[in-house]
Amino acid sequence: MQKIWKENRFAALLLFAAIFLIVSFLTRVFLLGISFHRLDLTVGRFLGIFGIGFFFDIVTLIYFCIPFTLFLMLVPDKLLKTAVLRWFVLFCFAFFTYVILFNAAAEYFFFEEFGVRFNFIAVDYLVYTREVVKNIVESYPMTPLLLTILVISVSITLALKKYIFTAISTPGTWKKRLTSGFLILALSGLSFLFVEQDWSHFSTNNYDNTLAENGIYDFFAAFRDNSLNYDAFYPTIRKKVLFPRLRNLLKEPDGTYVSTNPANITQKLTEEGPEKHKNLVFIVEESLSGSFMAHFGNKDNLTPRFDELAEKSMFFTRLYATGTRTTRGLEAVTLSLPPTPGRSIIKRPHNENLFSIATVLKPRGYDMMFLYGGYGYFDNMNYFYTHNGFRKIDRSDLTDKEITFENAWGVCDEDMFNRCLKEFDKTSARGNPFCAVIMTTSNHRPYTYPAGKIDIPSHTGRKGAVKYADYATGKFLDDAQNHPWFKNTVFVIVADHCASSMGKRALPVNRYHIPLFIYSPGFIKPQKITTQCSQMDITPTVLDLLDISYDSQFFGQDILAMKPATGRALIATYSRMGYLKGNKLVILDVKKEFGMYLINNKTFTPTRIQPDRQLLENAISYYQGAAELEKKRGLN
């Protein structure tokens, strides 16, 4: 074996490669173990997970080797034999070993939280390090973990020191070094040009596919593909068919299109009665899945106040979130838009002065507010709202006296709601109506909240965070009744997304189901609305309840004006676009692929069916139309 290390300095890379591949293999085995009950394992799928997984491990390893390769190619023998460079190489070896082991631990925690390898969320987490690092420190025993990884990395490096020093001390000609180096660089170039991330999507089970991936590869793929051109990646229809079909889908019963131009979706909506300039309070609840409520079958008594509210409000039982991130929920509520491929519009450039609820209400004298218990620079929320007609109040605007409890994501919901009451009092005292979008934070890892409020101790898991969020919202509604503006206020309570969006299938319908309450005693009659609908339909519905006439560019529609048979929902990840109509689901995917499925109403299991052309073109019309208008600034 000693002979190998004396023939080529690049042999040192074999040691690194062995460590990388062994750790990657063990990570895959461990993730398979913790998700075993969710897999549809057969011999073929088992081989696919490890065979395709090994391929992506090799591709990722080749990228990892680029800096080592350049170093070994360019540094002369004489320099590489000096003590300084030899120990520098050893330090680099230890550092990259540490990175590999740290990544394995990070993948476990990420998989535990989201059920997938690294994706868009991981990219965002790298950008917003303040909240994320604090959240991780509060959620996990980081000091012992980091020290353990350090000890293991150093121990491995010292055990291999003799082989590393022997390999890099091997003399070699420039020609030999360049030949070996260019071979590795050529492989990395070929991988970049030809290897596609979706090669790992060999199964109909999402968990099979994610286990066949490599987390590091996925992270950089997500970073590179943070926006997707709809026309280039997804099924399309001709423009002359697209917009007439879209206008037909968006047409409101009381609406008239203002232009004969088919690409203009502006409708004049005219109400018969006088406008009711009531205050509007949108409470966007972090991660409030419908499955947490007793009304939808939960037995843990996590949402007593929300379940009570369901009987006192207009309660929508078949509403679906448009996406899996907070920004998607805020986008749908504020802009009444379907999701478009890639990141939410809230995080994209040129997102100023869009048609939103503020466009409708601000000219009517409304004080538009965005209130958030965390720091609103996270996810670009402050920029988006302040450049679309809102003023912001976030964690940075609260005084020390106003804060009784905070964690990585911000102050507790009670503290933020108390500040909301003060803001509403000030606006009301000036004689102005107000419209507030409140984003809560407490139902989020590390699941910490003030002690003594509920019967589940803080920092014990998601259930406690859900119950505290329920308690805080109920208390806010109770407190609001003591303020003069309460009787003239409509409260709209909805989740931003579900607590978990990962399932066996590409778009698990039950992981998008969220509750919606419209509550205003004396104004809104308690009733249950069973029409299938979307988060993007909330704002048009509320504006119709207030009899407000306006020129609309919204994609959403008044749910109360829909016939039950016309209900539909749009659900998506960052790359898959779904259109749910009854129990049929159309999925639009990259490479211009699509599928149509029949969803079992009890198990939510999808069965592939023959495409319905009309249903497919309706799905395409929503997504292609939104993407086309965004590209041409038609949403401004």
C-alpha cells in the first residue's frame, strides 16, 4: 500500500474521497432508517436509492476536489516539501473533513424538520444567519456536537498524516501533474454541463428520491436555480389561447373587463350597496395546519380557541395554502396571486408597486400596516411591504418594556399582539380605518414561549407551540373587544402554510390544507363554507364582503360567489406547480412534463389517470399567465 502513496501526489485525494464517500453512504443509511416507515421499498427502489445516490456522491466529490486539484497541479515539488505547506495541507484536510461531518449532522437536523435534503430553505437559512444560528443554538446541543465533530476530524487527520505527507512529497513532472489535474477538472466540467438534479427522481415516492440525492449537491443546485423561467421549463399553450382562457377563469359574476386586449386581466367590480370601510386585521398564523384542529379530527386539544372560533365565524373548511413557505402565504394574501416557479415574488427583484390590497384600500384612507414579531429584513418582508403601500412595525420597533419573551424568531405572539392593539388605537383615534397584516412567530422551532400560559411546558415540541399560538390569538381577540374599534373590525385568520409539506408524493394535498376564519360579531354571520378554494381567494372575498367597488387585477376570486362545482386550489413547491379541482390534481413539472392524478378523499393517495385536456389547459393558464404578466410587469 505504501507504494501507492509514492507514485502520485494526487493519491492524497483518494484518502479524502474515501472519507467523503463513507460519510455520504452512512448519512444515506441513517436517513433511510429514520424514514423507513414512509418508503415504498422494493429491491429496485432500494438499489435506486443507493445506486443513484452513489452517482451523485461521486459528482459532488468531484466538485469538492477542485480546490485540492488546483493546489496539487500548480504548487512545485520544492514548495510542497516545506514544513509550512505540509502542515497547511494537513490543516485543509482536517477542515474539509470537519465540513463533511458537519454537513452530515446538518442534513439530519434539516431532514428531521423538513423531510428533505437541502433545498431553497437551506439557501435562505444561509442568507439569514442571525435568526437561523440563534434558532439552531436554542434548539440543539450545539457546543457538544461541534466539539465532537472537531475531535473526530482531527483524529482522522492525524491518523492519516503519514500517508498524506508521503503522497504530497512525491516528486512529479509538470506534465504528469497537469494530466492528472485536467482529468479531474474535465470531469467536473462535464458534470456541470450534463448532470441534472432530477436524475435522482426515479420513484413516485418523494422520500425515495430525496434519499437518492446528495445534500451538498442539492444545496448548490437550489442556490443556482432560485428562479425558473416558466416558458423554458414548463408546459405552455399558445398566447392567443392562453389569455382568453385565463380571463374566462378569472371572470367574476359582477365583473366587466375594462379592455378588449386579451392580455389585460383588469376587471371593474361593481357592488350595489354602499362601501363599508371597516377595519381589516389579517392574522397570518405561522404553520397552522388544518390537522391541528379538533374540527378536522385532532384528538390532542391543541386549538380550543380556534375550534371555538370555527363556530362563531365564517369558517372555510376546504382552503389550501399556495405554497410551503411564509413568503408564499403572504404573497397570496397580499397580492392574490398564484405561486410562480422559484422563489416568492416577495423575495424577487422589481417587486415594488404591485397591485395589492393596499392599491385598493390606501386611496380610501386606510392606514396599511405590516406587523411582525421578528426582524422584517428576514425573507425581504420589510422591503416588500414598505414598497407596496404598507408601513412596517417589527421587532426593532418594540421597546424593552414591550418585550416579555423572545427567541430566535422574535418576540412571543402576545407581545406582538399587544403592540398591535396600541397601533390600532392610535389610528382609530385619528379617525382612519386600518388594514393590518400580522405575521406571527411562536409556532416555530425552537417551540419556546412564556411559561404558565398553557398546560404544555415550553421547549417540548410542536404541540406546545401550536397550543400557545392558539392561546395568544384567542387572548388577542378577547382583548380587542375592550377597544372602541372592535365592533367595526373584520378579523381574517389564516395560516401561512402547513407545519410540514413533505409527503410520499410530489404534492401531498393534505399537507396544504389550512383553516380560514372571517370573524366579525354582528356583521359576519357564522357559517361553514365548504367550497374548495385557495389562499389567493381571501382578499377578493373580504373586499366583496365590504361591498367595495374597484378595478381588480387579482387572480383570486370571491369564494362566496363561486358555485361549489367551480372551486379549485393552486398548490406548489418551488419547482412543481399543482392545480386541484375536486379530487383531481394536475402537476406541472420541469422539462415541460405534467401528470394528472385522482386523489383518494380518505387516504389522499394519488392514482395516475389519463389527462383531461381542459383541466390541464386551465392549470397551465393560471401559472403561465401569472409568469407572463410578472415578466412583462403586468402585475404593477
